[in-house]
Amino acid sequence: MSTTTSELEVAHGGVPAGKEHVYSQQPVLSARNIVITFGRVVGLDGVDLDLYPGEVLAVIGDNGAGKSTLIKCLTGAYVPDSGEIKLNGERVSFRRPQDARDAGIETVYQQLAVIPALDIASNLYLGREDRRKGPLGSVLRMLDKKGMEKRAGESVRNLGIQTIQNMGQAVETLSGGQRQAVAVARAAAFGSKVIVLDEPTAALGVKESGMVLDMVKQLRDKGLSVILISHNMPQVWDVADRIHIQRLGGRAGVITPETHDMGEGVAIMTGATKLSEDAP
Amino acid sequence: MSATEVSSASAEFARRQHSPVQRLQHQLHGKPWLSPLFLLLVAFLAFYIATPTFLTASSMGILFQQTAVVAALAVGQTLVILTAGIDLSVGAIMVLSMMVMATLARDDGMPGIVALLIGVALATGAGLLNGLLVTRINLPPFIVTLGTLSIFTAIALLYSGGSSIQADRLPDTLNFLGEGFGIGEFRITWGIVVVILLYAVIGFVLSQTAWGRYVYAVGDDAESARLSGVPSMRILLGVYTVAGLIYGIAAWILIGRAGAATPNAAPDANLASITAVVIGGTSLFGGRGRIIGTLIGALIVQTFAFGLSQLGVDQQWRYLATGVLVIVAVAIDQWIRKVKA
Ligand SMILES: Nc1ncnc2c1ncn2[C@@H]1O[C@H](COP(=O)(O)OP(=O)(O)OP(=O)(O)O)[C@@H](O)[C@H]1O
Ligand SMILES: [Mg+2]
């Protein structure tokens, strides 16, 4: 790979063929040396991550490897002990998830973060409610419930989920997969730069998983960047541009579906083989 | 088949799968105040049959006047319980605020309106203190308010010297909410009007504004609310502070109602307010309930007390009935929460 410098190779291991121009740009999101500890447990031990414009970066790793912890540090859910996060080259420090959302980063957390007692529309718009027009909204602060319900319906249908009919239905009356669909629809509807999905298809059926993966590709084609955490290797190799391998709270390496097959990826993930710095 | 036909067909399918009991569960899930409303109507009917004077305009006026103070306190208590908290210091804050208002204004020591504002501000500050202890030091609301219950009660007693101040030594402003007007035999005090306004305002805020939605979200699942971008800590702090403000207003109502400021007034205000909230269908686990249910709950408790006293029955029956109602209400809530699609 003659177009890449050795410095770039350290940052992201490999570059998908034919996409070198993307990877010579500035990353949308980049993290350096992220450390977080929980009491005596080291959650992340100096992790780097780069996410480029219009790419799908998969994050794989064993249970407890620190995947969720990593994305929580990137999205303001956890505040790292040390390390540096840059959004479009600008240093950011998110203190709360709201800060990351305001900056254009939407996240579907592994535990979904939906409110069971609230209805679907309220969940989609939680934390960014639309108010009514005129003095009802500006003085009395009344919510535009009808408008939000209508747009929530559109967001859910955009995802191709047909089994959810009534946006006024409480989320606790939905199945696990439907709840996941609501969480994904929320991220897709509001993400403007980066969308982070922590195992978004874990509770979904085959057809619904396919829809979420299609949505991920659509988002990428619109120019958004996606971080996708998944244990489903065929899915990862299908949709990802690059694959960040997380192991024991650190980054074991970054590969691409072209340069490495699933077996090699899993071997790095489990520590059976090590990725040499200048591969591939 | 068009899309709407498909959806109505599937809705029909869903309906047919549900037994009448499941459908009732669904109805109660959406409208948790339905069962207390039913109970209130039954109680009215039963007392009317037992003693027809129960349903006269004049006795209804008395019933509402008796309900006013607890109904006001229960508004603040509802807010706190919706966030999955509990406030044991309601009565203490009210009494402290009342004693400060009355002592400052006694014998024209201070204009009534100034004393009133200071008293209400003090109650708001007391609520804020509860909120700070819950959010900043991360203590359970039960413990925080158990502690402040003793603290505020002690301060009220020390400050007032333990003695009452009669209405005739207080300015008109402080006695005002005991005044009223009659519609025929039906006498309404301004205190009742203030209570109705409180319910209207808080009902509006809870159901129509983002802040209200956040109160439910924080109570249902605080961590998910935080991850969804809800400023959980700020909402909690706000809830305790607004609750304090409401207890201050309740203090004003209490002076009018009791015709005096007494440091050991309303000894069962804490439990009465919690009882009203729970019987009204609000879940002690947070995130579920309607303010209108609390009003109904407060009326139920007072209806039993008033009806039984009109019948000349021993007041202990009232406590027995209230106890049974609380347990039944919580059992119904548990059942409703198991609702499935
Ligand atoms: N809030 C926390 N308190 C204590 N330890 C934590 C916390 N969050 C994460 N950890 C620890 O950090 C490590 C990484 O956890 P993390 O949830 O990131 O794993 P993961 O890669 O997402 O695993 P999975 O595939 O099971 O979701 C684990 O050892 C976990 O116990
Ligand atoms: Mg995880």
C-alpha cells in the first residue's frame, strides 16, 4: 500500500482498497490513550480509536473486552480518567450523554436506554421535545404531542418495522426486539455525524436484523459514520469497512474484511495470533 | 386489502386474544385513577344510603375544607413519589413554614404579605435542602427526609417556643384562605380554590411539558433517562424544590383552616399525604401515576373520616379502612405493572 504512510498504518492498521482518499482525511472522531478504571478494575487501558467520514467501523471483542465501556467513553456516558477525544479535529470533553448528542453523536446503548412507562413517541423525542407553535409553546411550554407522534411513526416506518402500529403505546408493552427497533429508530432519526450502535441486532429476528444492517449501509451512504459493536461475525464482515478489535481493555488491532477473513479476525480477538504493527 | 384494513384487522386480532380481565388491566394501566374514582363513587353512594345528610351541599363544603390541607401536601408528595422517592418531611416543612409566617406577622410585627413570602421561601429552601442531599450526596430519599423531618420539627418547636398563635393576633393576609364564599349552602374557602389551582397547574406541567415527561422518565429508570439526555439530577433537585414551595402554600392554607398556628398541628400529615398518593394510583416505584388520582385519593381518605363521623362510628374504623385501602391500592399497582402487550 504505497499511498499510506507508516504513521497512518499505526493509527488504523489497514485501509480498504480503493478508499484511500477517505483515509487521508481527518477522522470525524478520534480517541487517543483512553483510560478508565472502576475502583480496582481497569476498564480501558489506553485505547485509541479512529472513525473516518462515511465509514462503518465495527468493534469486535470477547465479553468484557471493553467494547461498551469504550463507546460509553466516546459518547459522554462515562467520563474517562484520562485520554483525548477529538470531533472533527476539535478537542471535546463530554460530561453527559446530552453533550455528545448535541454534538451530533447518537448512541444505541447495549441496555437500550428506553423508558418503559413512556410511549414510543415520547421515547423517540426524549430530551429533545418539540414545542407547540406560538405562545402555547413559547410561554406555556406545551409539547407538540401530535406532531411528534406523527414524525415518530415516520421514523419507525423508515426502518421498515411494520409490527409497531401505535406510537402512543407504552414501550413496556413491546417485545424485546421491538424495543430495540425503537432505540435504533431514535438514533437513525437524530444522528447528524456519528451513530454508535452497541449490539443493535442482539434481540432481533433475521428479517429485522437485515433491516438494521440495511439502515447502517444507508446511513453510511448518506455520509454518516457508524460504529457498530457486534458478536455476529458474518454481519460484521458483510457491513464493516474496517474492524477495530478490542481485547482485554486494549486495542488488539484494526483490520479490514478484505485483508483478513473471519478466522483470522477471531484469532486476533482471542489472542491466538498477534497483529504486527505494519500489517497488512 | 389496504394498509388501514390490515392494521384494524390486526388490532381486532389483538383485542380478541385478550380476556375481559386483561382488558381491564390494560385500561387501568393507561388510567390508574379509574379504580380510585370508582371507589370514591361507591363510598359516596354507601354513605348517602346510610345517612342522607351526607350528600347535602353544606356537608360537601365541609368535606372539601377538611380535605384541602392534605390535598395540597399530596401534590408535592406526588411529584416526589413519581421520581421513585418519598418525602417524610412534608408535615414538618409545612409546620415550620407556618410557625415562621405567624411569628413574624404576630401583632403586626411585619406586614402579612412579607411574612407569607418569607415563610413560603423558607419552605422552598427546605425542599431544596432535601433535593441537594438526595442528588449531591446521593442519599436515599427515605433517609434524607426522615432526618429533615426531625430537624425541621425541632426547629419549628424551638423557634415558636412551643406555643400557638391564634388567628386574631394575625394579619388578614395570613387568615385569608380560611375566608370564602357560599353558593347557597355550599361554602367554598379560598383555600379550596388555591388547592384546585395547584392541581390544575401541576397537572398541566406533568402532562403537557417536557419537564413533566422528565419527571416520569427519571422515576421510571433514572440511568436510562440520563443516557437519553435527560438532566436527571436537575430534574430531581427541581422536584424537591417545587414540593417545598407547595408545602409552603399548604402552610398558608392550614392557618386559614385551623384558625391558629400551632407547632404540633397536623401530626398525621406525612402519612395522610402518602396515603392519598398511593390510594390515588401512583406507583411507589416511580414513573407511574396521575395527579388527578391523588386528588381522588385525598378525597377518599377524608370521605371515610367524615362519613364515619357523621354515622357516629368510632374513628378507629377509619384508620382500619385506610389501612386496607393502602394495601389494596399497592396490590392493584403491582398487578397493573405486569401488563403485557
Ligand atoms: N460501571 C462499571 N463498574 C464496574 N466495572 C465495569 C463497569 N462498566 C464496565 N465494567 C467492567 O469493564 C469491563 C468491560 O466491560 P464492557 O461492558 O465494556 O464489556 P463488553 O466488551 O461490552 O462486553 P459484552 O460483549 O459482554 O457486552 C468488564 O470487566 C466490566 O466488568
Ligand atoms: Mg457490551
